[in-house]
Amino acid sequence: MRKMKNYFELYYSWVNKNFNINNYSKIVMRNIGSYLDKKHNILDIGCGCGYLLKVLENSGFKNLTGVEIDKGQFLNCKKILKNRKLYNMDIINFFKKINKKFNVIIAFDLIEHLPKNKILYFIELVYKHLENDGLFIIRIPNADCFFTASRMRYGDFTHETIFNSESIKSFLIQANFKLNNIKTYPWKGNIINDLIKNFFDFFIKIYLILYVGRDALRLIFTPNFLVIAKK
């Protein structure tokens, strides 16, 4: 099967042309800042243009590594991150070759791009390369957000699948993560917007109880959701 070439030029650069790293920094640290320590050895897989690593660097983190297969995004990553360990290669091959463990492995907007037959193997490799008590932090499109699920699934031609909190947990459990050590959360954005969304989400969940029972009360409705899996 042919893959999209020049992903950065043909898709990412114009879809994200209004990207603001200052706003992104506030959102990222609001979502994952409490899980990180400045002493952590952090790996960002599928690091894209390097914006997450740049946020962490600006926040005082030093031990940072990034892996990105797309050449255009990797070159942008190298421009903004001068003194970090960066690899332009396939993530599976990276894990096969590197003999190193990390305190935190981050995969933002990555797993949905992997073929289903590679997802479990990929997560097993993540587990293998985590230190004991290490964290696997994932951001992923949310199949339960019926307002945006189809857009998140099909807005990018390279997306292979989409998950909800139950389906991603099933892969993590098969890769040896314990269910009690896997937590899922809404992806937080602007505080005011979140308050408004939470207000209306409450009534939507009450309505959905008629269809899915009390499970509706724990549904996540943000377009993306956050997963924290502890080894």
C-alpha cells in the first residue's frame, strides 16, 4: 500500500497554519504538567514538528528525545530544537534498535495513524522501554464524541482507526499494563470553554442514560482524550 509522501507539505503545514505555541504550551502543561518531573527522561514518539518537545524545553525539561518519520516535520523539529536527541526514523525500528528505558513516553496524535495489526506490537515495545513506574501518556481522537468523531477519523487521510476509552484500554491491557493503572481523562482546553462544555455535557449524559444506562455518566465528550498508563 502506498503511503502519503511529504505529509508536512501536503497536509500538516496548511491544516495547522494558525498554530500558536504559546496557547499550546498553556494547554499542554494544564493537561500533563502534573505528571512530569524535571528529572524525567522523556521520549516523544511521533514528535511531529517538535512543538511538544519545545513546550517541555521552555518549561525547564532537559532530558528530551524525539522520533519522527516524516522528513518535513523532522526538519522543522530540528530548527526549533538545537540540542536535543532527534531521530528521523520509523518508531518500530527505533524501539528495536535502541537499548534504553525512559521515565515517560509520550504519543500525541500517533496511535490512530498505525495499522491495527501493528498497534499491539507498538504498545508492547513502549512497555518494554519504560522504567518501572514509568508513564505512557497518550492523546488520541475520541470515538465517543459524536459531534466530532467522524471529523477526527476522516479529516486526516492517514488515520487508520479511532478509539474510545474502552478500546484503547483493551490494547494497553494486552500489552501488560494493569487496568487499575490506566486512567482516561477529557483533554482540557481553554478554561472558559471547558466550563461551558461541561455544563451541556451533563445534560447530554442524562439523555444518553436512556440508551446506554449508567455507563453514560463516565463517557468523555472532548474531541481528543488523554490516557495515562503506568507500568
